[in-house]
Amino acid sequence: MLNALGVFTVVVVGLMVGVEFAVAFVINRILDALPEDSGQLGRAHGGRMLGSVMPVWYISSLVLSAVWAVAGWHRPGIGLVVTAGALLILSVIMSVLLLVPINNRGKTWTPDNRPDDWKKQMNRWDRYHYVRVAILIAAFTLLAAALA
């Protein structure tokens, strides 16, 4: 049963990492290359859509990792799960403090009401997001290694 929990956790976290990686290195680059206001409108829509789904995904990933850590406390490799859980906590804290405030502003912007520095704010979000993706990849890697 513990192995099934581990596999399920790795799959859930891995899918989340894949989505966040795609946002960072594919979706946002496509949106930024679109003409005129299309990219900004796309980012606003993405912020609304993913902004409603990702919090549940992040918390679920963290809870699954915590359950795995508690259930397998005396098993070899559990330190990897605990460390991954700590990284997931860091990603949630980072999200709440750094990324969500920018996203909450950006998802309401239109070409008519966006601030003059909207591109600067999106670039800041992107930089924070790159760091968060690296943290998530590390957490995923640790969880996958814990299965071995």
C-alpha cells in the first residue's frame, strides 16, 4: 500500500511539475510572441484558469507527501520524502508571497486597464516562477528517488 501511495504521489507531483514547466518554457514564450494585446490577454486568461486549479494541486501534492512521510516514517529513503515535502512547502510559501499577488493583479488586466509597467510585472512573475519550477523539479526528483 505504501508503494502505491508513493507512485500516486510521484505521478501527481510529476504532472504538476510538467504543467508548471510548460507554463515557464512553452506557454509564456508563445504568448509573449503574439502580436499586439494577444499575449497579455492570454496571460490574464491563463492566470484565471490556472489560478483556480493550481492551489488545489499544490496542497494535494503537499498532503500526499506528508501522508507518505508519516506512513513510511521508519523506512529507508523517507528522508528524501521529507526533504521533498519541505521543498513543496517552500514552493507554496513562495507562491503565496511572491507569485499570487502578481497573478491576482494580472488576471484582471485588459488592454484598457493594465498598468504601464505590466510587462515589468510579468517579467518579475516569470523570474519567480523559474525559481519555483526549479524547486518543484528538485522535489519531484527526490520523490522519484524515494521509490527506488
